[in-house]
Amino acid sequence: MIAAKLPDHGETLSVALYDKIIQLAGYALPVDRDGDLVYQFLLVPWTGACSHMPTPPPNQIVLVTPAHPYKMSGAYQSVAVTGALKPDMEKSQLFILDGVSLIQSGYTVRKADVVGVDTVPDSVVSPVNSPWRFLNKKKN
């Protein structure tokens, strides 16, 4: 939430992480699905983000394309994603109960390995730009 108040509106991305293999846990919000099979989803840092609560800034949203369709029973399932991270601003149409919303993500992970997890570690520490600390680490 802090990043949304910065002058760049959370659009500054960590290019040092281009193509780095990461594992990141968060909540999956389906973008492209057929029944319970999800072909693409937004990974967001808290439940309700984008549809029931304000949208996080782009540098806190990852557009994930699983290597294989991921079976998901409902929105905001907690998952861990492993794959190559790419800083890449993309817009996705999200179909929610009261209409269509356009969501901008700051990162993508394609051909991701996705597994369900019981809990998502709370890594929000103030003041930082992102609840996912690894995106803010700077090289010395």
C-alpha cells in the first residue's frame, strides 16, 4: 500500500531480478480459466486484492502462466510459484461480479511451477515498496 503513495505509483520495477529463478507465495486470482482449470492468474499479496479491496500497485502483482493448467476451486487460493521472474508491465482483464476491471501487473512468471500452500508468510515490513521483500533488495 505504501508504494501506491509514492510518486511513481508503484511502477518502479527491480530489473536486477530479470530472469532470476524465484519462489514466491501469495494468493491466486484467476484471469484465464475453464471450469476449475486455471491457465493464467494474478499473484497478489493479500486476499481480496483487485476485486474486493483496492488494487495493489503494479510492483506488487505478478502475472503467472503455469507450465500446466492449475486446478483451483476458487479465487484467492494460497499458492507458491517457482519460475523465472521478468519485470514486465502487462494489463489483464479481470472479470468480477460487478463488471470488468483492467489490472496492471509489474512482473510475469511464465511456465511456472505452481503448488498449493496452507499459509502465505506475512513478509510485510514498513516502510517498503512491496510486501515481497526480494523485489526491493538492492545490490551494493
